[in-house]
Amino acid sequence: MYGREVLIMLNADDSIIDVNEGFCKILGYDRNNVIGEKVSLILKDDIIRNVEEESKVFMETLEGTIKVFDLEIKKLSEKKRCISLIDITESRCEDSRNVLSLKGLYENAKDIIYIREIDKRKKFIYLNNAVTKLLGYKKEDFYNEKLIIEDLIHPLDLKNLRGRVLSEKSINKSLEVRVKNKDGKYIWFEDICIPSYDDKGNLTLIKGISRCIQERKLAQNELERLIYSDSMTKLNNRKYFEDSIKKLKSKNLGIIVIDLDNLKETNDNFGHLIGDELILCAANILKRIFKEDIKVRIGGDEFIIVIKDANLELIKQKINELEEEIERYNNCSILKVSLSKGYSLYDSDNDNIRGSIEEADYNMYREKRKKKSLECEKKCMRNLKYSLDWE
């Protein structure tokens, strides 16, 4: 006999190792379908992470019935835990089969809870009060279809949201989406849904919970900014470049390698504070010219620009604009900026991105050597003129 106890064995990564017969009988899940899955499929992450001793939780069975459980988490070893759930629905509710008896739990929940029909209209048939608290909209506006949820989803997330409903494999997985609130601001939510099917196996309803994760995403974005940002110039850093260059899907990428001239001489003669100021001046010039492009400070005096969907004409145009901006800056500044530049065009069909970067780097050093040769020639001419004048 399985009694009233549900047992779930977990690995360190919260994946399910095994469940008892009570799990299958009480919650309605097939054992083979949950082994290896994350326990968040059954329980919210914050429940299993925040419970200290014992706690009461409300859970929905696969059939949609709400049940009440006493929850306890037992540590079996450093890598394994056991979640024990005792079904106490009968003692807490006069009629455990009546979902309406727990309506207050839905209405007062902090997360958005919804039920949505899956047909051509995809109409909401239930929304709790959290939709007003979190987004500012009235529930009735969704019921009478004055508001359509797809119109509020961020365009970059809409494809994933639609794809989840169409895919049997991903419908039970959580999805992070941005939803526009009444003030026009996009708010991050983590959405988890449970599908309901008719006797013929057709998807008819989606019952879901959407949790606001705005603070978590903001913290995550700030962490990424710190990881991928150069602290001095606020440009992207080498790590960002190495990680992002693999993910770029543009067919043609313009690669421009840029080196700040005379930084060592500036540091030696005027100190590193002036040298740092020279780096900042160069970075600000790059920001003004390459506004929408990827701008990276690779090292002390070296930068890389990546232009998406580029061609040779566009690259040359950008370099001309850069030279004009440097000239404008130098005409009204005591601290002069000089940049050596080399470029190449990466074609994803028949080229290697590393090879394109090396080509641009080689072209940059060729320009730098040419500048040094001209500077040496100028010095020789000045010395010769000085010698002739002395005679």
C-alpha cells in the first residue's frame, strides 16, 4: 500500500532519481516520464530551496486537482536528498475534489495563475488577481479579448512562446519571456504550464503559472555587464569578444583591428595617468563612429570592431569616418590621438573567423610600420636640415 506518502529521490542537481508508488497514484504522473527530469516539473524551485524543516504546500495533480501536503526534505548524503510529501488534503478541505474551495489561494497568490483554451482564439478562461498587481491590466480585458497576450510579449520572445505550444517536448519546460505592462515597460517572467488533452489526445487547455523574475534578471544582466565590460573604457572586453564571436550568425562580418599609436612613449614621458586618458579618448572616438557595432578593447592599446552584415565599401566608409573624427578631435585637443587600422571581411561560407582576424591584424601592423617609417624619414630630414643650417 502506498498510503498517503509521496517520496521523491533527488540528485545534487535536483534531477529525479526515483519515486515511490504513492507519487504515481496520488499525483498521477507516470514514473518513467519523470525519472531524470528536474523536480521543478513538480515543485517550484523556491519550495525545495527555502524549506528548513517542515512546510505545507499546495500542489496540482496531473489531472488538475489541488491537494495539500506536509513537506519535509531529508538529506541522505552529500549528493542525494529525499522529499517526503504527506497528503493531508482530507483533513484540510471538506471536499478535496472541489477546486473552488481553494479559490482564495489562487486569487491571493503572488504569481500569475491562468487557464487558457487552445483553439483559434486562444482565450483566457481564468486569471487571478496577480495579473493586475504585476502588470496593471484588468482581468476582464483578457476575458473579453480587448487585450491579446501575444501583443504584449516582447518580439524576441514571441517565437519561443508560440513554439512551446506546438512542441510536445518543450510544453512542460519553463520559459523566460518579457511582457509589456500597462506603463509600456517590459517585465521578465518565468512561465511554467501544464497541458490538458481531450479523449482524442488533442491539446485543449493550458494551465500555467507566471512568476515575476525582474529583479533576478536585472541582477543577472548587471553581473554579465561586469563580466563582459572593460572597467576603464566601458567597451566590451576580450571575454565578451571570445564568447560572442562564436554566436554571431551574420553572413558577412567586417573586422577592424585598431591599435593606439605611441602609448608606450606617452606613458614613459608623461606618466600612466596621461596614457590612460589617451586610451579613453580613443575609446570615446570609437563609440561615436561605431555606435551600433561591436566595440571591444582587447588589451592595453588594442581594439577590435565587428560590423554585422558588412561589405568592403561599408568598412572603408566607416574607416574614413573614423579618420575624419580623429582629425576633428585633434584640431581642438592638446592630447593627440593616432590610430593604426587594419581590416578584413569575414564570409561565413568559405572563411575562418580566426583567419579574418589575423588578416586584419596583419594589415594594421603594416600600417603601423608604414607610419614609423615615415616618422623616421621625417626625423632624418629634420636632422639633415638642422645640419645644413648649422653649416
